[in-house]
Amino acid sequence: MTTAVLEGVINAEAELSDGELVAECKARANIYRILSGAFLEEPTAEYLQAIRSPEVMASLRGLGAAFGPDFTDAPIGQLQEELAQEYAVLFVVTGGCPAVESIRLYGRFQQQSFFEVRKIYQQAGFKVSGGRFMVFDDQLGAELMYVAAMLDRAAVALAGGNRSDYVETIKSIKRFWALHLGKWVRGYASLLGRATEYSFYREIAKLLGSFAEWELGLLGVRVDDVDGGKLKVPLAEIEYESDSNEPVCNACEKGQPGKGKSAADQLAIDISLIEERLQRKK
Amino acid sequence: MFEMNRRTFLKVSAGATAAAAAAPSVLRAMENELGGKDIGPVTMAERQAIPLTCHVCNIQDGAIAFVEDGRIVKLEGNPEHVSTRGRLCAKGNAGMWYTYNPDRVLYPLKRVGARGEGKWKRISWDEALAEVAEKVNAAHKQDPNTIMMKYGRDRTGGAIGRFITTLGSATVVNHTSVCESSKKIGMQPTWGPDIETPDFENTKYILNFGSNIMEAAYFHNPYAQRITEGVAENHAKLVTFDTRLSNTAGRSDEWIPVLPGTDGAVALAIGHVILREDLQDTDFIDTWCNVSTAELKKHYKQFTPEWASKLSGVPVETIERIAREFAQTKPATTYTYRGPAKHLYGSYNEKATMMLSIMTGNVEKRGGYCLPRGMGYNQPEPMPPKPAKASYLASHPDYPLAEHKVSHMTPFWIAEGKQKINVYFTYMDNPVYTNPGAQAVWGKLFRDEKLIPYYVSISTVIGEETALADIILPDCMYLERWEPESMPNSLWPWLGIRQPVIKPLGETRETRIILRDLIHKIDPNGSKGMKKYWNFKDGEDYMRQQFDTIPKLKEAGGLDFLKKHGCWPIYGKLNPRTGKISDNTGREIQAEFGLHMKELSAADMAGATVDGHGTIRKNGNAIGVRRNGRNFVGFGTHDRLINIRVEEWAKYGFNPMPTFKQIPWHKELKDDELILGTHKFNVHVQSRTASVKWLAEIAHSNPVWLNTETAAKIGVKTGDLVRVESAVGHLVTKAYVTEGIHPKSCTIATGCGHWEYGRLSTLNLKNGPEFGGTDDADLNNVWWEDKGVHPNVIIPAVVDPIGGSQGWFDTVVKVTKAGPDDKYGDAEGDWEKHHAAAKQTMRYAYTGDLHRKMHPEMASWGGAGSVKED
């Protein structure tokens, strides 16, 4: 589903009754949980079976997801094994793209966002624990699960007639999107969709990107995605001094005045390998 | 009324300097006052400071990690550390990026594709340990020695050795043969320890052979400080013999370029002049050495300056002048590192250089060439017994004197079937990158599942070696683990610790915890007799068992003292204002000298006997030496004397006296041939730092250094592509043309040219995305596009038949303009050619056919058979 279609949905359902809002909160929480499950750890057989159930597949198709036969037709055991390997390549091993906010925004593990989200969870009465593997607090799966839990809480508040709690909870979700998810998941989703070789992660990435746009619209949050999910790293327009007699750097073409590559060439580091992978997929 | 004009003011000012200096001062540089403390620039709150011992390289500097809101935000030197005195090098300052490296491995990984294919699956610790335990159990049943451990940098305080010994295997191999083993073996039989600790601070003359000590060699941080003090405050002269104008050579009073591999000849010739002109310390030689001055004079007659000049290119008059200066300046010291030692016969070269300090009586003098001062710590009891059987790989019969092993020959010996390996463990090691032959040799070994059926890597990142593993057990970074430390990197011994600054990231575990858990999985109920050696709760508990019973430290608080201060000096403490060690009253405590002259007590002598050479023996051990009626502890050798003559060398047909052997294949260098060397950047260790952004930005490319004259002959200038070709492979890199290298030598820095080790090291994006987000200014500034070229693939294995060292600086190459098919970064080697080179170098072993030819002076030696019979 495209962003435009989703926006249409938001406009059409701008005014909902409390009962409808409760149902919507629960429905949104479910999507958050499905997405969270894809990122928290390698998909379990139960999770995959649940996703492949006719009802869920129909719902996801309705949202625009188009899983390929590598997902829909493979035996569950084989699928689980293949996706576990893809999960490792994408999110775990050296050279991958961990779904962790600190990595995406600061280039390293356990930075500012890790501590910020931990504090937010604590204030809401949560902590990250359990699961088959240790998960960073600012891992995408944990962040999505937090919003799902908050939506549950909002639904309970509203169903119980506690509108002020509902409003406060929705506000905290808005803040969370503004300060965290909104800053990185759209770009990251775009990148993941291109990097993976499996339709499961490709469609999950698409769903994540579209759902993020939709949620931001619904919540009325305007925030720039600073991850960008760009393949090419923009080089800062920095001036640096070079000494042609300096043995450390003189082997760099750029370190020698007048010997540099064209301006266009200087815009990015070598990305030939990932481009090759993307070309291969086409 | 004062008359104040500029002229009178200048006069007054000049005259008042002494008084001004004597006036009390209350204003001091903030950096001194703030040492050990740090304030967050945003919060303005004091950051939590946790002392530790750095472990980016092996100098073991005292450091402090500053933590703000749970995050390590800064590292600096520990001002309480007696050796490094509050200074931390660039590598140490950048250390936190190891911890937060986005390419870290945080979970156990199991290979699912072919070896090296890059396909992995995350598994739980329980699954990982169960799988490894099953493989180890099967191997153990067949033969414990088929379980192998090879480690690079083991600072676990004994855990690695305890592990492999617990399994009953003797197949434990270190990395020392590619590091400094021939330096160690050149020294050990001569005076006991395997390293020296010169008193640079108080010396008047430093004769440096082949060490870039100001920036990269062993103990560069504490030694660079003391050399600077010696040169600047004590007016010491620094003379450096090196093939390359290193930054140490550049800061020396004299840089004297030598042909690679000939330092030993120069040292012997300097010794010749000293003895010829009677400038030696006769009393010291005749009292403390096992060879008399007369014998030494006779032996050194052959090593004339003319002979050495012809070999090395150093002018006769230079050799003679340096000899006189060195002998007549007191105190003086020599220093070496890899330059002399990393050659075929590197042990002879090391011995030749240390002889200069010995014959001039500078040993154990203030300002002289001193014994190392270290401190020990305990091992938790009980300890596992030694393995029942020796291992071929760990104690190779062709290299009986190479006490530090010959690990770089491992792939060839395994391939030749000399020892069967079933399970191969590796810890903090990356020989696929760091060893001679690199991917052509070690890559082939690890890819072959017949040779290495099961390969376990205990690692923090997927480097060149770990990429070929079957299973990866994720280790902690040094800022997350407990480890004991003590290094003889100054004259004041100390004990220190590494302690966790933050909790380990992900599911990484401390090495000793990984090993403990594995043993517990192998021997869950203790019935195999292994579990009892691994009885500790955690890393801290293990350390308590190591530290809490040490006399004096125990009274000071044991491990708790170290947790607070990072380091325990046995004498007083460091005065941060003077950089000297002071007692509680602020009075400076001088280092102790003359350790060999410490006298034995009456209790020591009770029941002791004294032999004809004066060696004092008790219970079968040499405990001292009697000289002039007094009983001294002497040196740590078999007879407590300095062994200028090493009898054990003679046993194997090596010359027991100081000598020099020219590298045979250097004798007839053709016009277009050069000798290739390698050197180290001051911001990189061998393989682990290219992924650290601050360091990678400073140094990331490594052109080949060529002398101006040489480059002109080839027709290349700086920046031109050149092809460097050896007998075993070739590479294509850029030229750096300089006067700062010997015309018959060329050199390429190590630390660059990775093809694994993460996205920053390889400068490609592999199967992943870009470096990170756009908020990070550091990442935005990744402006370089050159990752350099790795030279090791074109360097063949060479073994010093005495010390076992790799001959890093012995490779003959041809450097030519790159051809049309040559591409920057090409680096190729051939297994067959490398194997042939390995076989060739074994011909120099004492069992080899070239041994006797290289030692005509040992004509009376009975041959290898005589040793075996013995």
C-alpha cells in the first residue's frame, strides 16, 4: 500500500467513536507486534505459521504486502532455517545493518538513544527482558513492542472511560515517534527492502515504511527521517590539509592537490559490492 | 621612581628569572589538576572515572575510562600509574570505539554455508557450548593433543593455558614467532630475562638498533617519555641504526642507515673497536661473565669495522666513532626491537647488540641497561597438571632452542601431516592477516576441512581468520572484562587490573567465563576431573583469588585497592607534579639498581654449596654466585653468570659466542633487487585497529617506501603505481619516494589492506548498508577511499633456527612500474611457492643440510645425531 492510499485511510477515518478508537488501537498494536516479531529475533516456526495463516495473509495483502513464493510456498522448517540465516546476515554479523537506533543514528552500539528509550520504558513501567537473545533497548523490535504495549494501555484506558489517561498515553506515543522511531525507521525500511534477498524481509520492510508514514500522519507528528537509508554515504564538505611528503596519507589520490577524482566521484565511498547485490536481484 | 623602559625591563627580567622561579605558584595547568577527573561539557557534572589497564596494544598503559549516563565517553591516562604517568597514546584514546563498534559480534554464530562464504546462524550459548563440547569430547577420546589452541594476545592471566592444560593437551601455540621471539632467545640464555628495561631517563647515550621506540615499538609510551627526558633534561645522545628514517630515527642525534639484516655485524664491529682500544669494563666482564676479557678480545678480533662496513654500508669511521662515544660516555645503554631480531639468525644479532652494554659494564647501573622489573600474581588453586605428552606443533624437534615456539610454520606442518588436529581454538589471533603468507597460506589451511575439521574462534569481530571459522564464541572487549596485569615497562614494578567499565554488550562473555562454561559442559558432573580447576563465580572472583593474598597489596586492600586505583606500585606513589615516584612525605624514591648484587642471607646459604665457578647451589638449583668472598644472587641463568658463551647453542651446532651470519640470499643482490621490510604506524596495531574510526582516519594507506635513487632507476615518483614481486607472490601499490630509506631496501606499513574486519577496515559495504546515520559527524567525515594494501601475502616464512622468529625483513623483491593489467590493491600469493619456501628455511635448522655449511667454525660439532643420542 502506498503512502497516498494510507493517507486516504487516515482522512476517511478521522472521526471515530470511542469504541472504534479502541478497536483501532488494538489493530494498530497488532501490526506493531507483527513487525516487532520480525525484528526482535529470528522468526520462529509459530510466528511464521501465524503469518502464513490465511487470515493474516489476507490482512497483510490488504495492506499491500506481496510475499513471494520463497515465503509462501517453502516448507516451514526450511523457511525458518533460511530466514534465520538471512536474519544473521542482515542484523547480526560483521558488515550487516543491525536494526538498532544507536547504530543508525550514531554509528555505534549503545549510544544516547539506548539510554533515552530505556528511561522512557522505565517511566512507563517496562523493562526489556526475556526472548531467546539479549536485545538492545533501542532495537527496532523493542521500540515497536513498546508502542504496541502503550496502544494496549490506551485502549484499556479508553474502554474504561478514562479519557485523560488515553490522551496522555497517545501523547507519549507521539513523543516516542518524534524522538525515536520517526527519526530512523522510514529510511531504515527503505534500505532493508533493498538489502535483503528474501521476500519476507522485503515485504516486512515495505510494511514498516508504509506503516510508519501512516502512524506519523495519524499521530500528527512531523519529523525528518535522519537515517535516510541511503546506500551512499554523503561525504562532508570538509577542507583538509595534505602534505605530499607525508607518507601516511600521500597514497590517497585525494590527499594530493590536483590529483583528486571528479567531484561526483568524491561524493561516496565504494559501494560496488552492495550495488552488485542489488543489481543481481534485479 | 622606577625607570621603566623596554631596555631596563629586559635587564631586570633576565636577572630576576631565578627569583621568579623560586616564588610560590598557585596557578597550574588545568590538565594537570584535572588528571583523573572529567566534567561533562553539557551536564557540567563530574563523570564517573574508572581506572583500568589499556589493552588496545600490549604496552599496558594505565588508563581511566570516563562514563556518563552509562556510556563510555572518553579515555585518558591514569595519573597514578607509575610507568605511563597519565599519558595514553592515540590508540588508547580511541579505545571505546572497539566496544561500540557496529561490526562487533554480540552472539554465538554457527557457520551454515561453506567456510568463508559468510553465511551464519545465530545460536544460543547453550547450543554453542554443547556443540563445541561434543567435538572436544570426541577429539579428547582420540588424543588430547588433537585439540589445539592458538592465541594472539593472551592477557587473561593464565586462563587460556589453564583451559588447554585442563583438557590434557600440550598443543598450545602463541604468536611470538611473528613478534619478538628471537629477541627473547638472543637474551634469555645470556642473562636470564627475555627483555631489557633501560634507564633512558638517566642515561647519557642511547644506541638504538632497529627500534621505532618513540612511537611504535614495545613499551613506546613509557619509554618515549623517558627517552625524551633523557635527551631533553639529561642531554643524552640518541643514535639510531635503522634501514628506515622512522620518527625515532628522525628525532635521533644521528640516523645511520644500514642494509637490512646487518645490525649484528655493526654491533660486533663496535665491540671490536671497544675491545681493541681497551675501552671495555674489564672488572665487570671478569667478575660477572662466563668469558674473560682476554677471551673476548681474542674472539672479537675477527669483527673488524672494515668487514662490517662492507656488509652494512656503514662507514668504517662511523663505526669507530660510535664505538668510542658509546664506551666513553657513562652511563649508556643499547636498545633493540625487531630490527635486528626478525631475520634468519636474528638471535645472533640480538646477542651481538646486548654485548655492547655488557662489555662496557652498563648492566644494572643507573642510566644503563637494566633487568626487567615485573611483579607476579597468584593462580587460583588447584591447578591442572601438565599434559602427559608433548605436542609436535608446540615443541618442534627441529627447533629445540625456540622456547617461544615457531607458530608461523603451523599450516605447513599440519598440511604435511606432522600432527593431526581435530578441534582448533583460536583466541585474539588473526594469522590469516598477520602471518607470512597470509591468505595464501593460513587461508588455505582454514578452508580445508580435512586439515582443520572443526574450528572455534573466540573473537569480538569477524576478521580474516574468524570469517573462516565453524563457530564463533563472542568475546568481550577489554573495557568489559576482568584481567590481571603487570608489565616491566619501567623501573618501578607494578600490578594492575582491567575491570569492566560497562556491562558486556549483547551476549558477549569474558574469555575465562566462556572457557569455564565450556569445561563445565564437557565435564558437567566433574567425573572427568576437569571441573575442579574451574571453580570460580565470575571474573572478579577469579581476580580476588589472584590478588587478595599478595603480601602488602593484601594489607592495602587487595583487589579493592586495584579497583579504585587501577595500579599498585610497590614503592610509594607517583607525584603528578614531578612525574617521579615519591614516598608519603613527597620525597623522591629512586629506582633500585644492581639487582644482581643483592646478597644472599645466611638462611639462603644454609645447606648451599659453591662450585669452582663460584655458582652457589642449593637443592639442585643455582641460587647465586660468589664473588670476592661475597654471595650475590647474580643473574637468572643456569650458573647465575652472564653467559657470553651459551653452551646450549654449541650443543646444537650453533656458535655459542657472539657472531653474525649474513643472510645467504642477500649476498648477491642484483641491481634490480631490494630487501622488503615492514613497519608499524604509531596509531595501529597489527590487525585490530583498522576498524577504529579515529585511527583509520589518521592512517589508512601504506605506499611502498623507495629511496630517491632507487625510484629514479625504476622511473617512478611518489603516487605512481608499482608492482612489488617476491618469489612467492606479488602486490600492486603506490610509491612513496624519499631519502629516508636505504637504497637497497623498501618497506610497507602493516595494519592496512584488510579484506575482512568490518566495513571501516575494508572500506566496502559488503552485504550491509552504509556506515550509519547522518547525525554522526565522525561518520560523515569518512572521506578516505584508500584502505591500503597488505604485504604479508608476498612474504615467505623464514625461521631463525635458534630463536624461531619469522624473518620479516629478509624478503628479496623486485619493484617495477605497474603494468597495464596491474590494479591497485592486487595482492596474490601461491601456496606451493610458500610451501617450497618453508621447506627451504627448514634446511637451516640444526637438523638441516645447510646448518653445517653456515657454521664452518663449528667443525668439531658431532652433528644432529649426537644431540639425539644425548
